[in-house]
Amino acid sequence: MNAIKLLCLVLALVVVVFAFAACEDKKESEVQEQVVEEVVETVEETENDIIDGMPNPIVEYDSVEDAVMQVGHLCPLPTIYERYNKKAQVISNSLIEIIYTDDQGEVLRIREEARPSGDISGVYTEFAYTNTIQVGGNDVTINGDSEDSITLVTWNDGAYSHSINYAEGHSQEEVSAVVAEINA
């Protein structure tokens, strides 16, 4: 319904602009400008109402355990990153994301969703280096600047889709070890 209102308001704005363009009287022009401003304000208010009415698909949790309870499946976490602070969130009630941080900021993001295929990383960057490697019987796609600077890792294990998004590049060996631990 809100989209229909917005469409009607935009259409009204177009009609008003064309009608006013045909007028030549200066006084009418001032009135026209005022009407156009009012229509624009109404359209902006309607847009804000539509945006405000949309629910946020991301819900943050106090602990990883609480997020796991929400999605209904365990998200294995690699022990190599235990020293970092963790923040958990669930996206659209099905995808769990664990964000690791230190004093400098974000270190990495690990995502998991119960689906047998598909890239769930949310990263749509073109990478200089892309390769597929085998880790524990799974095809793992690695992306980054080079073989020694991998920043995005995605794979599917038949039941779950996984992704790891590093803030800084890691070697293929480091990445393989982390994927192997998650899949253990």
C-alpha cells in the first residue's frame, strides 16, 4: 500500500511540474514553486515512512550461544580465534554471523546458513586471485589479492553454506587449517 502511495505522489509531482512549466506569469510561477516544494516534501515523508516501516533483518545477540539457539544449528568456531572478542548476529532468522574484533577493529566474519549451496558471504567484490582448493572433501573457493593474501573463503559441506571474510589477507595454508577445523 505504501508503495502505491509513493507512486501516486511521484506521478502527481510529475504532473504538477509539467503543468507549471506551461505557465508564463511570474506570480503563478512563485505559486507553482511552492506547490512543487510541498509535493517534494510529501514524497520524502512517504519514503521515510516506508523505510521506517521495514523490519531490520539483522538481530544482534549477547552471545554466540543465544544466536545458535535462534537459528537452530551449531556454528563451529575455530579455536585459533578464541582470543578475539566475538559478536553474534542472525540475519533473516537463518544465517548466523560471528564477528571477531580486537582493539584495532574487525578481524574477520564467519557466516553459516543451513542450506546445501550458494554464496552467503555478502561480498560482491572482483578479486585479483580466485582459486578452488580441496579441504576435507569439500570444494573451497578462496579469493584475495594473491595465494598468500586471501580475504574471502566460501564453501558448502552438503548441508551448510559457510563463508569467512578476513579484514586482512591470510595464506592458503592458514585458511585451509581454519576450514578443516570448522568442518571437523
